[in-house]
Amino acid sequence: MFDLTGKVAIVTGGNSGIGLGMAQGLAAAGATVALAARTQDKSQRAAAEIEAAGGKAFAVVCDVTDGDSIEAMVATVTQRCGHINILVNNAGTNIRKRPEELSFEEWRTVMDTNIDSAFRCSNACYPALKAAGGGKILNNGSMLSIFGAPWGAPYSASKGAMVQYTKSLATAWAQDNIQVNCFLPGWIDTQLTQQARQQVEGLNEKVLARTPAKRWGTPADFKGLAVFLAGPGSDFITGTAIPVDGGYSVSLL
């Protein structure tokens, strides 16, 4: 139920953080993983790390805010591997400012990276997924699709849109045997949240106080989820949004 041998996965933003954690999980389960990101050297190092652990991975340059770059990336993966079975829309960014301090250009930067890229990548991969007889799409949402934050307007908006986009894709592409699900990371120890701890006073203490698990998450916490949602064990699960937050979103205090 959790064997991905012979499957080909694309993970956008897969060279670090949550994306790398998911890529490591997919590779450990047998998939060949394409790490799609802008920085070739960083992606190559991540691919080498996966291969050193016994997995199969390679780097492919992609700017997820550029439609032509996405199309070229999908073509490269298809030509190299012959098919595509799994897409992880993981690439994301954030600009932490109060709403009245944000420029429209900053708003668009977050939306382009977080939600527009998912639309473009999903549409670009759809023909290959359909041709393969079906597949899996995993979308990176956020607990901020549930909560608000004074410094997270575009991020929250993009992640809320990701949840609803997931539901729409799930209903549209179920007839093609494509399951689409969303995962909602809580406070995970990544470069993005390390910046948040520097920018938001007292964040570390507040997170630990409210999280029942009493720790920050790590990228490794996404390995098993990636394998489950990408494998046959989830063939009748689609349109869901699964929190990965150590209980933060269900804790009252």
C-alpha cells in the first residue's frame, strides 16, 4: 500500500525544508523524484543527499512564477522518465508585514509563488497524469488557511485559496483517477520560519506553549504523509486538508 517503485514525482521547492522532507520520503518508498527549483546547485546537492541514502533523484531548474519555465520543466521530466505520477505543489514564500504596509507588488509576489504556481504546475502535469492512468497531487497549504495573523494577509489568502483549489481539482479530476489533497503545515522548523522567529517577537515561546507536542515540527515529519498521499493507500481519499502541526490547530490554549 505504500510502495512507490516505478513512480515519478515532481516536488516544487524540493531542495530544502518541507519539500525536501517529502522528496526524501517519496524516494525512500521507491519513487524517482525530480527536485524542481530555481537554484540548480542547491537542488543538485539535495538530489545527491537523497541518492546517498539509496533513493533516486535529480535536479531540474524551474521558476514556478514563470509559465514557460514550468512547461519546460514538465517536458524535461517527461522526456527523462517517460511519465509523471505525482506532483507536489510545495513552493512558497511569505512577506511579513501588516496589510496597510504591503505594496500590491509584494501581494502579487506571494500569490504568484504560492497559489498561481499550483494552478500552472497542475495544469501542466495534468495530461501526463491522465496518460499514466491517474496520479496524485499534493498541495502545500498552511494552518494560516484556518487562522489569521496581522502580518500574514497575502500568505493566509494564498493558503486559503490552496485549500479550495484542492477541493475543486479533486472533484474535477476524480474521473481521471487523479486524487488531490492538501496538507496544512503548522509551525515547522525551516528557513522560512526561522526568519519568522526573528521578525515576530515571542513567537517561539508562543508556539511551544500552545502546541500539545511541545516542539516545532521538522521536515522529516512530512515523509510518511507524502508516501501515504502519493501511494495506493489513499486511492479513495481526495479533496482533504490534513493538518500537520503537533495538535496546534485543535488546542484551545
